Amino acid sequence: MRLFGTNGIREVVGEKLTAAFITRVSGAIGATFPVGEPIAVGRDGRTSSPAIARLVEGTLALAGHRVIDLGVLPTPAIQYMVPRVGAQLGVIVTASHNPPEFNGLKCIAADGLEVERPVEEAIEQATEKEVARTVPFASLGLIQRVSDGAHRYTEGIVAQVDAERLRQRRLTVVLDCGNGASVETSPHLLRRLGCRVITLNGHLDGTFPGHPSEPTEANTRDAQRTVPAVGADLGVIHDGDADRAVFVDHSGRYVPGEEILALLARDAVQRAHGGVVVSPVSASQSLEDTVVPLGGSVIYTRVGSPAVSHAMVEHHAVLGGEENGGIITPRFQVARDGAMTAASVLDLLARSGHSLAELLAGLPRYTLVKERVECPPQLREGVVAAVGESFREAGQRVVTIDGVKAFREGGWVLLRPSGTEPLLRLFAEAKDATTARRFADEGLAAVRQAIARAKSPG
């Protein structure tokens, strides 16, 4: 039974994610860890999250665990708090950027990192066998509320940047919280850094009425319009659980996530006089082009923050992240962190005296096209393999770190199964938009042909 994808369990509430299923998984978690070990539970602002969190907390307490209820916080704030409250495990009720009907569970180790795969496998096996622990009345766990997580987290970020210089710069920021968990932290953080903050979608609402939770270019039009309209220096947009941040420059231009990753990687490598940057195989070529001339190097992993974070620890990386706005700043914590990313960009603006557009102008620029194709889960692996074989037959160099990535003259195409949705994700990159679009279209044609053949093998 495979329950955990690239970033936890994510399912549609009322379909697979039922009260019975949540209780089974929570019982398995409770039975996997020794009686009495403290477990922290936090949640995002989805409509279903309070009910799910209560099921998780009650099940764990009845299994003899002391439960530390962290309330509504961004995912990185919960990761920050897990070691600081002495928990041996953290359970986050979240579906990150997925649509509102989704929710899920994500497990965090005692050090604040995502748990490694063997822990997930142990929970999956216990869930399949319906393992659950019962304890006598005298051993029941208590549920303790900790309410200062937002304050401790934001103050921790403030300590990582030159707050005084930022206050002197007095930047104006349009902050789009996306009606998500960053409502609890990011407005206060930016004001602590001396920013004039204009908030969009700044109230918690698990239906995400402002725009869909994933901060794509199409979903962030309000910020793109508002930033130049009010004369702001930049815009910051979070996803539902605020482990990501994407940006809009002063002109209203949406900044692709790979540009921010390259920008912050350049700064980290320069400040460290070298060092390793870790990113998934989906990373833009611009990352290597940026850091290698400065004495840095790039290590590639499977897609997903757990793979990136654990490789960062192994290689003592100076920065890590993904092209979707999920940046990991290890001097603070080894976790994707939208608020820390926002603070890092603001700090760089204050230290350099330049605008975001000016800083980005010096980076190598590629066009990255992202597509998604619906595909039945049972067909995904076979379709990826078939497309990979077609790439090889065309004489393209192929790597299989995650899915299949084919290098072509002037760029590359990557196809991989989504770890959170019944989709195949396709990425195509080239120096110019026309070539990137052509690569993507050719890749999509190969995918659709492979799906059609898989559905009609005869």
C-alpha cells in the first residue's frame, strides 16, 4: 500500500480521505512510535482541516501520546516548531497548493525535516494491517495547546536578515496570502521588517475564494495588476500552506520561480565563496549557468522537497529548492519556506540597493514550459517508460533520476508522474520561447500517443 506521495498523503475529502481512513492512518502513526512520545500536530486553513486535526489528535492521545496542538500555521512554521517543542514527530494536516476539496497528512521528523521513506513505509504497512495501539486509562495522552508558534517563527526569520537595513529601505510590498495559512505570519513578518504592506486575500478561507491555491502566473493576476497600480517595489504570493513564495517585480511582471532560485543561489554561493546547491532534475539550466562560474556546483535529485532537503543535509548545501517557488535556506531551517524566501529577497534588495528587476536582469534566462496531462494512475509508469523509449530511439540522451528527461539540442524535455495528483507532468526548456513550446508540444504528442496505446493494447 503506497499512501505517501512526493509530499505526504493527499486525497479528496469524502472519497478516500474519510474519517475511517484518517483514524486508521493516525492509529498506525500512534503505533509506530513508542508510547508517551510527544507528537506535534498543526494544520493549514482548509475547511476540512479542523475536523481532520481533531481526529488525528484524539487518536494519538488515545494511543498514549502527549499531543502538542500548534493550531493553524504555515507548513514551514510547523516544521520550525517541531524541534522547539521537543516533539519526536510532527503531523501536518495540509494539501499545500491542491484544490480546496483535497486534504492530507505530512509527517515531520524530530529535527524538522520531512521523515525519510522508511518511516513512511512503516506507517503504510501498519495502516494496511490496521495496526492500532490501545493503552489503559492511566496512560492516555493529554492534548496541549501551544499558541506562540507564529511569533517564534517570524522572530526567527527576522534574526536571519539585516532587519535594520531593511527598515531603512522602507520597501512597499503587495502581499497575496491566497486566503491560506500565511495570513497568520507573513503580514506581521513584513511589517516587522519595515515594509509598507498591502495585503490581498488576507483572511483565512479554506475555499480559496481569491484565486486557486497554486501560485501560477494565471492565478496571480491580481498581484500583477496591483503592484504597478500602487507603486509597490514588488509583490509576494504564497500558496495555501505558505511553503512557497513567487514574486512580481515593480512593473507587474510575474517572475518565474527558476529565476528566484538562481538569484538566491547566486547570492548564497557568493557569500559562502562556493558551495553546493541542490535542486530536482526539473531545475532550469540557468541554475548551473549562474553558480558554476562562481565556484558553486549543483546536485540533482528526484522531484519533491523531501529528496531535496535530505540531499542538502548530506552535501552541506548552501541553498536548495525547486522551480515552483519552494526555496530552502539552510541557515534558517532545511525546509521549503515561503516567508523565509520573501525575507531573503527583501534582504538582498536592501543590501544591493537595486530593484528586483535589476537583480534579475543579470541572470541567464531560459523559457520553461510546464504542462500536465491527465492519466489513470495505473498507466502512468508504463506511459513514462514508453515515452522514454521513444526519446532514446530518436537518439536523445536520457536520464531517469525521476521520470525521464531527454536532452535535445538547445534544451530538454522532462516527463514524470505527479506524486500528488492523477497526472503526468511535462517540462520543456530552451533559450527561446518558440523552441521551448515546440519541445513541449512534441513531448505532449508522444505522451498522448503512449496513453492511447496503453488504453488500447490490442
